[in-house]
Amino acid sequence: MTRNEKEHLASATQGLERLFDVYIENYGEGSLLEALNGLTGYPAAHVRKLSRAASRILADSPPPPSSTSEAVLLDLLSADRLTMDLRLRIRSAKINLDHPMRVAVFEIDFDNPNFAHIRAALPAGHSVRFRDALALLMDVPDGGSGAPELALACEKYRLRCGVSDVFTGGENVSAQCRNAFTAIAFAAQFNLGGYVYEYGDFRFFDLLSSFDTPRELFRYMHPVLNKLRDIDAKSGSSYFHSLHCYLKHDANLSQSAKALFIHRNTLNYRLKRIEELTGLALGDYKTRFALIYSYHIAEFLGLV
């Protein structure tokens, strides 16, 4: 095959791929020629030839394999991209990916005799066993997150569950499933209580885990944290913990003092003392942001 022939073949292949994409989007809504109206930049004669070629291919090809929604979901959770075959199988299985949804994964005993009752108590959606967990692709109500229903079921049956962000589109399913598993992993790493863990709460930690070695993270921590730890070790104060609590409660003095079991005036004194010792201005947004992510790094490294 000559170079020109290869180039023409590659061009024709790309054209067919675009044709099929358009056809799939219009599947069941008209003929192939009507679907071709979505193509632009092609001479009419070429479009007709492309249409006849595609029609022959579709006529000669066997129909996509029929499969249960579980089998389709299993492939969807594993796929890095949506092939034409998988798109057709998704449509055939009546899995709607064009609305807000989330992926939830549950640590569950599949041999539990009450498994059917447990599954029935979970939010509606398509589910399948995946990586020794139950993966659920669930719809998200308008303006909601689906989390309350999950929490009730997980608390009742003591299920640990990781939940992805809200998303739309089949291309995101695999990545969001990985995020749901990541949420469970971090919850175990930090020895957290409760049952439902949302990936959004661990997004920053997931970013930190991309570093090759934990030692690299030390240089991103604000030096004030180490200074406060040293002061506490020498004087018996609790500046490090008090500042952490204050930041965790969105700089709310009353809530922070309540969590620390001290009077708000006592906390206010500690914060002013921290400013004097460090030269920080805790009312400054950039300063608080730097301290917050530094405490997150400290948590990730097990220093808190």
C-alpha cells in the first residue's frame, strides 16, 4: 500500500468514526442519511458514498451482544473510553448517563443471607459486584446529593461506603468509581468513624498521595506549624492544637472554644498570643489558606 493510499484509508476511517458517532447520537430517531445531516465539511457525493458504505457495514455486522445491565455496568466501570460497541450496549441496557449521578462503592459481605434485603434498602440505580465491593451507579435527585438515603441504609446495615462527586456523562464513570474507592481507603488510613465517606472530603489528600515520597511534602508546610509544636513541647501550651481547631471550625470563635472545652475568651487570648509569637495575621485569607493546607499535609503525614 502506497503512502497516499494509507493517508486516504486513514482519512476514510476517521470519517467513518465521525459518522458512527453521529449515528449513535441519533440512534433510533431516523435513518442513517438523516443522521448524516450532522456532518459538515464533506462534499455531498462523499457523504452519500460514506452512507452507503456505512449501511453495508451495519447490515453485515452482527447485532451487539445482548447483555444484562450488570455486565454492561461492569465494563463501564472498567473502561477508560466509551467504544461504539459499549455505547450501543449501554443504550440497549437502558442505562441513562445523561443526568446527574454518583458512584457509590460498599464494603459488603456477598455471602450474607440478608444481601437481597440490604441491596433493596440502598438507593435506586444499577449495581454490580466490582473489585470485591458492591458498586452502585445511582441517580441524584434535582438539587440533592443522594447522601441522606445512603447514610440511613449504611448505618442500619453497618456498611462502609465511598461516594464520588456528582457528575454527568459515561466518560466519567470509571474515574468517579476510582474516586469512590479512594474515599474508603483514606477513611481507613485516618481511622475515621461513621459509614459514608465522600471523595470531596479527601480530594486534597488524593493530590498529596501523588507525590513520590512523603518527605517531599515537608517543604510545602508553613514553618509556623513546627514552631508552634516546639513551643508547646517546651512550655506545655497547646497553641498547635488550638489553631488547628480554630481553622477547622471556619475561624468561628464560639464553635472552636466549645470543641476545645474552653471559654471563648481563653481561646481569643491564645490566638492573639499565636499572632505575637509568629507574626501572623490570622484574619488574612491567604494566611489562613496556607495554614489550612499545611495542617492537611500534617494530617496526611500523621503529625496531627
